[in-house]
Amino acid sequence: MSQIQIEQGDWTSLQQAAMSIREQVFIQEQHIAAEDEWDAQDAVSIHFIVRDHGEAIATARLLTDNSIGRVAVLQRYRGQGIGRILMQHIIQYAQQEQRALLKLSAQVHAIAFYASLGFAVEGEEYLDCGIPHIDMQMSLQ
Ligand code: COA
């Protein structure tokens, strides 16, 4: 039986786990260049790590501008509701912080995933790191 826990914290405390997941998902699987993956936002974001029996299996970050980013679930754990649990945790966290809204830049394949959580598409598609993206937003008020 799975035993899911979610940790949140700064880059110093969660860097090791977040880097391992993002390295596997974005750099190895999606072929995003390392220089695009790691940026100055990590140091000022709140990071979230989902653990299953202690193993880090999913991550995301919440920026100071209310953007959620770098949402990643290890491949073998997808389709089991882990991404949904992680996003719902971040939404609840942002509500407790009395943030007015949440936004994100969604890879187009994941629009349905974010829409099912309450995010709505804003504007037109664009390319980021060669991957089609679209902005999505959700009001928390
Ligand atoms: N396309 C369409 N629907 C999707 C989807 C996708 N790529 N991924 C999940 N969903 C749907 C599921 O069917 C599910 O719907 P349901 O609750 O009605 O059954 C819902 O979204 C939640 O799915 P869940 O199992 O919680 O998602 P997940 O744990 O597989 O995580 C991602 C989803 C997108 C985070 C995961 O596929 C991933 O890490 N992908 C690689 C990295 C990536 O592309 N990240 C997004 C960057 S914007």
C-alpha cells in the first residue's frame, strides 16, 4: 500500500530530491537543456516533494509571482493520482497564504490535467525550450 507524504521547503533543504526528479523528467526524458532547467528562481521559490515510502517521486515549485512550475512525476508513478495530490496540496498552500491567484505555463499535453484542477487557458500557444506551452490561470478568491 502506498504511503504518500508531501514536504515543502526552500531550495537548500529540498534541492537534492528536486534535482534528482527534474533531472530524470525534464533533462533526460524531455531533453530540456540543463542551462534552461536550472535558473535563479529555484533559490527564491517554495519547493514541494512527494515521497512514497520515503522515495522522492514528484516535485513542483511555487514562485513569488504565484506561478507554479517544474511539475514532474517520475514516469513509473504517473496515472496514479500523484500529480493531482501534489497540485491540490499547492493550491491549498496558496489559499492559506491568501494568494489571489495561481498561474502556470502548461505544456500543451497537460492542459486537461490542469483544467481538471480548476485552471483555465489564457491566450495562445507558444514555444518554450522547443515544447508547445500555453498560459493557464486559476483565481483563489
Ligand atoms: N494529458 C491529459 N490528462 C492527463 C495527463 C496528460 N498528460 N496527465 C494526467 N492527466 C489527467 C489524468 O487522466 C487524471 O484525470 P482523472 O483524475 O479524471 O483520472 C488527472 O489528470 C490527474 O492525473 P494524475 O495521475 O494525478 O497525473 P500524474 O501523476 O500522471 O501527473 C503530470 C501529471 C503532467 C505531472 C505527469 O504526467 C508528468 O510529470 N509529466 C512529465 C512532466 C511534465 O510534462 N510536466 C508538466 C509540465 S507543464
